[in-house]
Amino acid sequence: MKVLVAVKRVVDYAVKIRVKPDKSGVETQNVKMSMNPFCEIALEEALRIKEAGLASEVVAVSMGSAQCVDTLRTGLAMGADRGIHVEATGALYPLTVAKVLKALVEVEKPRLIIMGKQAIDDDCNQTGQMVAGLLGWPQGTFASKVLLDREKQLATVEREVDGGLETLCLDLPAVITTDLRLNQPRYATLPNIMKAKSKVIKKYTPQELNVEIKSDLEVIEVTEPPKRKAGVIVSSVDELIDKLKNEAHVI
Amino acid sequence: MYRFISSRSKFLSSKSSVSTVSLCNHLSNSTNSADNKSQSNPSTSLPKLSGSSYQTQNLNGSPYFRRFNQNLSFLASKSGCNWFPSSGYLPNCGISDGNRSIIRCFSVEPERESIEYDVVIVGAGPAGLSAAIRLKQLCQEKGADLSVCVVEKGAEVGAHIISGNVFEPRALDELLPQWKQEQAPISVPASSDKFWFLTKDRAYSLPSPFDNRGNYVISLSQLVRWMGVKAEEFGVEIYPGFAASEILYGANNSVIGIGTNDMGIAKDGSKKENFQRGVELKGRLTLFAEGCRGSLSEKIIKKYQLREKVNAQHQTYALGIKEVWEIDESKHNPGAILHTLGWPLDKKTYGGSFLYHMKDRQVSIGLVVALNYRNPYLSPYEEFQKLKHHPAIKPILEGGTVIQYGARTLNEGGIQSIPYPVFPGGAIIGCSAGFINVPKIKGTHTAMKSGMLAAEAAFGALHEGSNLELYWETLRNSWIWEELYKARNYRPAFEHGLIPGMAISALEHYILKGKSPFTLKHGKPDHEATDVAQLHSPIEYPKPDGVFSFDVPTSLHRSNTNHEHDQPAHLRLRDPKIPELVNLPEYAGPESRYCPARVYEYVPNEKSQLKLQINAQNCLHCKACDIKDPKQNIEWTVPEGGGGPGYSVM
């Protein structure tokens, strides 16, 4: 059984980000980039499934500029067997990514797609769900536990939802998106990083997959959240009511 | 079996062995499988031994003894006392627990994977990368093929690089003459050179002793990143995110390589689920390019007595604290260079500030404070915050924002403190040996040149059968030596105070022009220079205003520092009682003031006694604590690779 894992190259979570002076986005020049933490968790889960003998191959996919290859190499160093890089410049929004993944699924024919629940740069939390919708596959999102049954070809997914934990049973092929508590990703060891250099990364372009890179969304402006204003200490209840009524307009 | 008993008590009495033994506690997982293989149960024959767990374990006396011995010699052969962690590592395994711990230790830790190279370089900084590139160039020229590996503890190349920096391209011109065409990030030529003497309210312009024509104002972190890309193009293997924590010794007491950290160890010493054993990188030659006060380099210098070999003095240091600001367009003057002396530091404290204008409206501003300062109440960080409020400095920063913050120690010893840089199995290059030209405040070009010279000597030793000792010869015949010789008296002159120092420096610079017949000596080592707190009074530092001056946590956030939280503290106390017994009462806990990352804090415990708390995850890897601790009780060891600051424009 083949497992496809989609990974994204994002600004490292420990970096303090700044908004570009022209407000068109976040400064990404000369800033440390790494694999999205949720994608790392997804890849770790796929590797564990393979180590348990339930999968034959783990393929890592990434889309974007040429530097995405670095992220794929990290994935290969962690243990993925092959990598696929879809070269695309410009902004990639979830629906486009989902369409590309659908095209890749038709080529690779995996039984399971595992992805991070969201990327830490855009926090969209849409791609996994859209892929499942386009393919017509069942989805188990925010997974905090995954159990595969190969004979019955189903996956039992425990999801973290607002109300608690929900357990779903999905027929394969399915899409699973991972949440934080699913596992602790492994370190890529030095010998594995060296071996990863010889693993194959196949390149595609969106044209080859018959997907058009376009978007119905346009980012107009990016600004920092407003700085918290200092609080005001009021001297009496009347003053408080006055402020709530006339300044904050809440009563 | 009796042999076993006696050796056990011998081990109990020697402190280092107990530490080893307690280290083995986390190997307990593998013990059980080893236990099951044993046949006889000697518990009945050893009833007198204390520790109930001794009886419960199945122990086969002699084979276990042999394996324990093997374990110990296996560990000892690797690195001597370097391997035994001091008590900070495993707080749970107290000596009293020794009995239990010893028993559980009887397993052989899975052998580390060993990878071999011709040359292993520790540290991907200017010196390390220059050496790597030069080696590969020589291979191309002479038709050889040497494998070169560079390990770097930062998460990426350049992440731990911080420097002023006004760059003299002399060494780069020799190494990569096409640097301009290959788009090195060197684009802002030095345009003006100002030198001010500051008092609290005024700035007096002095004739500039510097001549920076032909130099460039750069971000060294950016340059090193570019050099990393170039090195990889030459075929150098660079592995960021891996910390060399251990020196490997072979026969004849020579260095055969380094070992990287085990990753995935929890704070209490146990293995986490993502535990990964480190690897051994063995090199026919190993070059140490760890920067100032490199943790492994210091061990090498001590072990092979490299300073005694050439009658070198001890090294002296300074702490540099720096911020990069993005300022108002109208205030920005690319290439402008400013140095100051005087305020906020007093006449007895050597140091000064710098302000360099880079491109993209960015300026580097920082304060360098020599670490032989006397007043234990001095906080270099707070002095830096004060500096920014000076009426001549503040207007430049007005309307700007801070982009990054960082700190690092630097060498001030000059030629007097350079150790013999060659040892059996390798050499030390760059700031780990100490090639900074202190009066010029430049060390990048000499570090790079030292890397190149070491590479040439290494190539000769590996490919042409000559000796690595040639490195020392070529060093002394190179422009590094000439330059450092001329610059040798400036810094030691300030031992006598600010005014005498300036007077002697003026004498050196304008009259003697480096031909002085004398060589001044350094004063006391930095850690001995601190006075007891009684002789001074606490300094009242102004509160940060959040616009020009900031508190440490805010600044730290801007350094992008991050460490895996659940790991043992990498700052080890050789004797855990010293902070409360000596540092606090005698010196008023200076580490809580000189550390630019607030790693050390004295907090009251439940009994309202002040105890030292070590916030190791804040660490900027500056090494100030390793240098300045009065009793040299703090040992900086390297944490899990990939942690530490994330400098990108420093």
C-alpha cells in the first residue's frame, strides 16, 4: 500500500516574523524556512505505518519554488522513499494545491493520503478537506490517533474536536490530516541525511498535470495586529459606566 | 565475583566513575534483555552488599564485570573526562542512588555509526568554510580527491554568526577572487569613519585611528551563508543542526574525529521516543573552527598544553551585544562607520560601541565590553541600553525598529595569547585560536586566512606526505602575524586605565607605528579580575522605555533563539554548591548580570532562600559564563544540534 504525504515549506516556527514595508506580505527573504510542523507529524505517522509493515512505500510531495527540494530532502532523510516536487512560482492557495494533489493521486494511486491539518503560515486548514472532496474520499481530520486495518482496508481515526474526542472509521482510500498530539517526529540522523542525497525526487510542472495555477483570492494588504493599548484605571463605577457607554459603545 | 565487589567499591569512591555509572541509568532499557541472558544468580553469594535491587537483579558476576569494564573503557577511550557529565546532567541520580544505578548500567549502549572523511571541520563559520573551500580548490588544482565534512551546531549555516562587521576583503580576494561577480553579499563600501569620545551628554569628535578605505560594511551572517553555498558547489558536505560534543581519541593519544550529540534525551536523562544516537565523524585530520572559546577547542588546548608550548599568555575576552535596526530613510547613510569610547563605560572598564550603516535602511549598533571588568554589578546588556539613549546616538535610531538582537564573546588577547595551533590529528583555526586584530576591531579576514593556511598544510600532510606542523610556520610567515604583531600593545595598554591606554595607543599608532621594542602583557585572567561585591555598590539602571531600550525577554525574542525544551541543561556546574556559597555572597551573583540572555537567575525557593535557576533554553551560545564565572564553575557544553539563536542579518 502506498502512502502519499504532502509537506509544505514554511517560515520556521521559532522565527520572529515581520511584515514587509510595502505591506504585501510577510518578510521571507533571509529568513529561516523549514518543514511545517504538522507536516512533520504527518510524515512521522506515515513512516510508523510503513515500519509496522502496513505500507510498502511512503512518497513525499511538495509544491512551490526550487527551494522546496530542501524540505523534501529533509523528508527523505526522515525516511520517505521517494519525493515529488511540483515546481510552481507565485502564490499557491489551498484549492490549487488540492487540484494538483488530485492529479498526482491519479498518477501515483496511493491508498492513503496523510497531511498536516494546517500550515503555520496561512493557517488555512482547507487543503486536506478539499482533496478529500475532489477525490470523493472519506476524511479524518485533526487526527490524534490512527489505526490501520489492512485486511479490512479501513482506518480508525480518533479526532480532536471542540467537544472532545470523536472516533471515526474510514474505508480506504482516505485522507487523514494530523494534529499536534498524534506523535513526536523523529530526528533526521546524519547517516540518513547522507543516504537521502541519492533518493529520487521527481519533478513535475502544473501543466504536465493539467492543472491551472490560478486563484480566486487576492491578498490586498497584510498588517501587524494592532498593539495592545494600555489599560485605564477608573476611579468610580459611574466613570466605568460612562466609559462603557460613550467610549466603548457596548452598553 | 569478589573481584567484582572490590571493583564496585572502587568505582563508588571515584567521583567520575559514579557519574558515568549514573549516566548509564538511561541505558536501563537494554539492561533487561542482557539480564535475561545471564545464567547464575549470585545474589545469594553477595548478601552483604547494600541496595536491595542488587538481590533482585539476575547478575552473572564475571561477564557483567567484564562488560561493565568494557563499557567504561569504551567510554573512557572516546574522550577522557569530557564524557562524564557533571551533576547538572542527571539530577535524579544522586550518589546515594549509586547502587541501583550501577546495576542497571550493565548493558552495552548500541554502537554509534561511524562515518569516515579525510578532513572533518567543526564549525561552519568564516574560518571553517574557508578551510573547506581551500581544500577543495587544492584538490581541483592537484587532481586529488579528499572528502571534506563540516558540522555546524546552528540550525543552518550562518544562524550562529554575529559580528559588527566592517569587512576587509583581503582574505576573500585570495580565496574567491571572483566574489563580486558571484554576487557575494558585499555591496556597501565604507564611506566615512567617525570616532567619538562620549560623556553623559556630549560627544567629542576625535581623529579616527581607523582607515577603512577599501573595506565594506556587511552582515557576516549573510556572507557566511553565501560561503556555505560556494563550499557546497565545491563538493564540501555541510551538515547544519549537528553539534560536535565529543572528541574522539585514537592510539597515540591523537585526535581521530568527533562525535555528535545524542538527540532526544529528556531533561531527566531518560530517552524520549525520538531518541537518536549521535554519530562518529572520523577524519584523518580534524580542524576545530568553533569560534571564540570553542567548547571542544578549549579542551584540546588544555589537553595538549598548547599555550605552554609557545609560552603564550592566557586569552582575554570581551562581550559584544548587538542589534540590527531598520531606521528612517533620512537618517540612513550607507557605508557610514562610527566608533565610540567612553560613556557609558567608566575609566576602568575597557570597551566601546559601534554603529555601522548597511544597506536596506539597516544599521548595526552594538557595545563591546571587555570581560576583565571589576565591578560585579556591571551589566553589559544594560550599559548597551543606556548607550542608545545618548543624545548623539538616539536621533539616528528615532523612528526605527529593531530587527534582530544577539550577543557573542570575542578574543582580545592578540598575538600574546595565540596557542600553538597544531595537535596530533588536527589543528585549531579562526577565533578558537584567536586571530582578532583588536585595535582594528577586525578578525574575519585573519580567521579566513588561518583557515586557508591550515587547509594548505592539511592538504600537504594528507596528499604529499608533509607535516601539519607546517601550518604554524606558514602562520608566522603570513600577513596575519605581521598585522597582529603591529597591533599587540594597544589592548594591554588599557590595563593601566582609559587615559594611559589612549596615550600609549596614540604613541603606538602615530609615532612608533608598530615598531615598539616592548611587548606589553595582559593583566589577570578575566574571571579573576572581578572584585568582591563589597568593594562596589549596585548600579541603578534605568527602566527600558520600549522604544529605544528594551528588557531582556523582548530582546531575546528578537534573536530567534530556540532550544528543544525537554533536554538536559547544557550549562553544567562543576560543583552545584558554588553559586550559593561563593557567587552569591561574595560576588552578588554576577552571572545574573553579565548573561545577555537571562539564563541565570537567583530566585527565592519555598524557604525564601535565593537559589540559582538556569534557564538553559534562553542561551545565545555567547560563552560569557564559561569565561567570566569567578570560580570557573560554569561549563558551557553544546546542547542538541539545531538549537540556539537564529541570526540572519547579524
